[in-house]
Amino acid sequence: MAFCGACGTQNPPGNSFCNGCGKPIAGAAPAPHVGAPAPRAGGAPRRVRIGREADNDIVIAGNQPQVSRHHVEVMISPDGTMTINDLGTGNGTKVDGRRIHGPTPFQLTSQVQFGSYYFNTAELQRFVNM
């Protein structure tokens, strides 16, 4: 088990990010499947919504009040490029330390924050090649 230095949550081995607060776990192995996504074959861009509500494609579980019910939308184009857009949240969204205002390009290796919560971008990998 790995303990988060920020909040003290006990996390399963192999976690790169804390299940309690979402921050990176010191000394954790890098998340799998990082880097530029492989292109998808044709079709329309894929939309992935992230937030606390159960109707999101990726649900941020636990007590994460800094994450809105519907926090961001990620667009994954057929060529594999991705943009992220904050959905008008109070706590905002940052990509690599910069607050975003409108659709912003990013990669699976980017650091994405919802308020003070660090989102594990590797969770998006399963949507890239669908």
C-alpha cells in the first residue's frame, strides 16, 4: 500500500494518483499508456464528459467538492488530438499549471487539475481508440 503525503489516504500498489485527493503519489510508477494517443479510424470526434455526477463518462468518486457535477468536456478527434473545455465551473480547470478559458489542446502526459484535484489523464486512454 502507498500512503498519500498530501491527505494520508491509503492507496493500492501501482496507483500513480491518490484515490482520496487525486494528487500524484510520490515515488509511484508512471501511469500506463501515456503519450500521444494512437489515431482512431475515421468518424466524428468523441466527447468525454468528466465530473462528480453518475451520468458523466468518467465519474470522480469520493468527497471532491472542488470538482463540479459536470466539470469538463474532452474532445478526442479521429486523428488522436485532444482538447479540454471547462464547463463554466467555479473552481476552474488548469492544464500544466495554467487556468484554461475555452477549448485547450492537451496530451495524456499533461497535468490536469479541477480546482485542487489532480485528474489522472491516463483514464482517458480507454476512450481514445473506441
